[in-house]
Amino acid sequence: MRVLFKKGNKRLLVTAGLWLATSIWPAGETLGEDFTYVASDKNHLIQAKVHRLIIDPESQQPVVILSDALEERGLFIWISHFEANAIHSEMNGIDHFRPLTHDLLERVIKKANLRIERVIVTHIQKGVYYATLVIKEGSSVIEIDARPSDSIVMALKFNAPIFVSERLFKEASVLLRDKGTVEELYGLTLQDLTPSLAKAFSFGSTHGVLISDVKKQTRAEQDGLERGDIIVEVGGRAVDRVNLMRSVLKESEASVEARIFRKGQLISVTIHPSKIEKEGRITLNSYLADRASQRF
């Protein structure tokens, strides 16, 4: 860790807070023990964004995908469920009744009148990704060694940019152009509605499918679907599982009416799954197939 600061307790306060937060969690996010790149040149960076959260179907471990601005390539990072839930909460604007660890850390930083300037995923070594949190006030800078997942949560909280070492991204990322699922082609990321998710969105049932993301410049966005919508019915058919929603999208040949729960109200939206563009996106299975020789 490199720390540059003037005299004062603010830097010590935030350093203590960051140390407390990182010390109670096991270290490291992995790609594979044999997959090692050291690429720590911070002068050559690319700006990235959270492309999506998925679940590895074999290990049931969450995976966060960081993509470039054009979403042409993606960096897959296996993370823990705790950090995945925190990232999901930030992406969907979910507030918690009492502050969780990342919420507490955010309050410590804000009380000290500091800000997170950016986060950098710097390199991978022996299968573990490394990142740096850059905290700044005026000319004073603190650089904290951190896990990418924690860094991503804090970047989302402070609306700070996420960067990845250019060399690391070039060597460890994969193309995001393989044929994807029908909902991905349409522009949606869908989740089965669990009781906890239903409660978070104030929806009094688990019979529905949650839209966790809507890709920009897609048919889904043009149709007016939004992140956080809960699809209840499509074409007169109740939809309570992602697989059923997928079947409806595949079978629809024209426009169809969808019943959506949005911000406490049921509304009707006309969707056009028949106009899905043919350009696909990568699936986790195809990625794992490409990396079959690697250990995860």
C-alpha cells in the first residue's frame, strides 16, 4: 500500500476503516491457479464497466464480468456471494434497513470528506486478481490494495470510474460475441424472483421474472422495459420462471402485450421479441468450454 498525505486524522480514519473492512473478509478473487499475468503498469489503462453478474452453473459461485466501453470483450472474475449481493444492490438501487459493511465504509469515507477517485484492476498473480482503490482529497492521495469485488462495490457507490490494466485486459478477457440466449439477444438479463428479491422490490408474490438489466440500444430498451421491472404475464400467459419467459420470447412471432410490475403498479407494455437482432453475446458455458484446460 502506498499512502501520500498531509498531516491530519482524516487519512488515518479512512485507512483504519479500509483496513477493518478488508481484514474481515478472505482475500482474493480467482480465475485459475495456472492462469497468471502480472500487468501492473498503471499508465496504460482502459476504462471498464460492470457488464453483468452471473452464476457459474457448476460451482454455483457468482461471477462478475467487466467489459470495455463497447462491450466487445469481457473480464470474468469469480467472487463471493456477499460481494455479489452488494454489487447487485448497487446496480438496482436497493437500500438496506441497516448499513452493511460496504455501506459503513462509504459512510466513513464521506464523514472524512474524502472521495473515491477511481479503482484499478491491476494484475492477476497465481490465479488471484488484485485491485487498487484510489482515494483523494485535493493533492492528498491514498492508494489501497483491495479485492476487485470490494473495489467495484465502492466504485458504484461513489460513481467512480473503473479501470483495468490494458495488458491484463488484453490477455485475460474474452470476446463477447458468441450467440447468446434469446433474452440476451433481446437485450435483457433475467432472474427468477426469489422471496428476498420480491420483498426488496415490494412485490407481494414470487410469481414473476425480474429484469436485472436492460442493455442499451436494444429492442428491449426501445420497447420501454426497465431494470427492476418484474414481468408477470406475457401474451396472456403467466410467467414465473426465466425458462418460461425464454420460451415465450422464442415462440412469439409478432408484438405481444406484457404485464409488468413497476414501482408499485401493474402496467402494460407492448414488446416485440420477433424483432430481436441476431448479434449474440457470450454465455458462461461457452466461456468455460474455451477455458476447459484451466482450473477454476
